[in-house]
Amino acid sequence: MPAVTVFGLGFVGLTTALGFSHLGYTVYGIEVDERRKEILRSGQLPFVEPYMDEVLKEHLGKDFFVCDDVKRAVQKSDYIYYCVGTPYGKDGAADLTYLFSAIDTTIEALTDANGNPLDDKFRCLVTKSTIPPSTTSDKIVPYVKSKGKIADNLGICNNPEFLREGKCWEDFINSDRIVIGVDKKKSKELMGKLYEPMGRPIFFVSHSTGEFIKYLSNTLLATLISYSNEMAQVADTIGGIDVASAFKILHMDKRWNGCNMTSYVYPGCGYGGYCLPKDTCALLSQSEVKGYEPAILREVINTNANRPRIIASNITKDLPKDACIGILGLSFKPESDDVRDTPASKIIKELMAMGYSNIVAYDPIANKEFAFRFPDIKITLLDSARDVYQKADVIAITTAWKEFKEVPKFGDKKIFDCRYML
């Protein structure tokens, strides 16, 4: 059976590593965060993700190993997967620092002091981290080729992920499609064998096509969310429109053909998390580098950036500065503790900038993570939605947790349903 090394054990990396372990492969997980490694080795997840804790306990120490000996792991592996962060900078471009660092580590493990290959084994270097179209062909392939003879033994591939937080395991095991960007016959052959046991549709495409499919998916979702928020804003401006009913009736259109896109074509606080903000900015930057500025995509980003300010203005209309504002929901989506780029943090910052300092908040599972990620946001975290309701003068629902549907039953205080869920 083949062996796989996975660099980066976040949502994508750990799901990938455990998925391949589940297929019977030996998998070595490489992680630079010592705290995360310690948590994983104890048999616990460093984040909230349904079913994954059971899968981790099943495979840890048997066919999945959180590894410190990077050289040994790489040398034993047939496939090297890169699931490291590719964050976007101030200009929106994807930062490839961690990716190239992992590639350097890989090549160092496979070459001697003179830069010669240690063996003749053909290995696939597979980027699963999201990278802008043309990155593999324009940057990664030339970079690897510059390393000398070792390049002949390496197949350069990309294998975009389509995982939803809260459903990562389901999306990996029952994936609707597997996309692989390749340019060598040997790479195609090996990647096909790797995924064959899954019995899912496999699409072998060019490097840039593989990268583009991921962005095509995420920028569409980002666009649908921002379109819905803009329409909600239009409806609020016109007045007399039941926004929630309008969108629910829209979802009944037979042209949706039963697809589960309704959570995206529905207004809220804006998109957050890790993928959509990063990928919309990166694709815009990449397109501009290539000589074309996509106006709709830029406006999608602008609409999302302006959404927290608009919501904060709605919450504070005619509200005295000493009023207590309650925030319900801190994660960017329900069933997750991920607070990266969460709309709630942006709304709170807008409120603080407007002079409102008495803010209380609650999230069913993300309180601790929010405090860790945003030490500069000085708010009071409470233990329940009822505690927030009793303390606050006005309440804003910023994450669509099911338990928040009960909040109107607590009394007659003003509630800003920023998720249109009540």
C-alpha cells in the first residue's frame, strides 16, 4: 500500500490525512504548531468537526502518525500533500510563503548534500492548499525544476478541496467529484490509483484548470451571498417587504433543481471563515495581474466589506452610547467554532468605533476561540443566550444557531435578526 505525507493538519490537512488512512494507506502528518500536535497526539481534535474525533481515535498510531521526523516521512512516501495556509495579504494576493517552505523541506529530504536524488522513486507533490490559477505552471513547476535532477523524479499536481466546515468528513468520503491538475502521464497514473478505491468521479485537467475550478466554486458562493445581502438592503430601503418570505419563496423556483444552494442565496451578515474572503481577493488580484479587472468580483468584495458597517448602523439607530448591545453568535457559521474573518468580529469593531463600549456576547461553542483570536476586542462573554438577553438593551443575532430561534420568547426587547432566521 502507498504512503502519504501531509504537510499541515488544519481542517483540510487533517481531513485529507484521516481520509487516506481510512482507505488503508500509511499517512504521516507534519505540523509546525506544537500545541496542535500535542492535542492530536492525545487523541483530541484541535477544532470542532463532527465525526472526525472518532476517526482520529480509530487511526491514530495505527496508520496515521503525527510525525516529527520529516525526512523519514517524506522518503517513505509516494505522495506529498501540501495543506498549509495560503492567506491573502493587503493587496489580496495569495501568500505562498508556507507552501514554498514545505516544498523546500520536501526537496531537502530527497536530495543529498550535493543536490542529487537519494533514490529513483517517482513521487507526486500535490498542492491541496487553494492557490490562484496559473500558480502551479508559472511558479511551482519552474521552482521545482530549478532544484536540479530531483525534478525528474517528481510529478507536480494540484488537487483542490471542496470541504465544508461542519461536514468535512462527509465531503471527503462522499465527494461528488475529485479534481486533479496534472501535466505528466506518470502523475496521472499514480493519482488515479490513489483515489480509485473511493469510486468517485475523477477529472484530470491542466494545472490552471484545476486551480480555477476551486475559485470558480468559491467566488460563485461569495457572489450569491453578497447578491442576497444587497437585495436585502434594497428591500429595506424600499420598505414594506418581508425579506425572509421573499427569499424562501425564491428558493421554490424549479430552476434550482433541488440543489442545496439555499444557504448561500440568503441574506445575512456577509461571508466569513477562511476560504471565501481569501479566494475572492486572490482571484481578483490574479486577474488584475493578468490584465483584466472583473468589476462584479470587486463589487462582491466591496459589498461584503461594507456589510458590517451597515448592520452596525442599523443596530445603533437612535441608540444612546451607554446602551448595552447583545451579540448572539461569534462563529462565521453555525455548527462550527471557526471565527476567522467572522462577520461578528467586524460588526463589533464597527460598534466600538462608533463609541459603543458596553457589548456582551454569547456563542454556543466559539466563546473561547473568539477570545483567543481577538484579544483586542474588549467585550463581555456570557454563558447563554438568555444571559445576553437579560443584560442587553438591544440584541443582534449574527450567527444562525438554531437555539437563537427561542430568543423572542424571552420578552419584548428589540432584536435585530441579522440572519433573517426568526
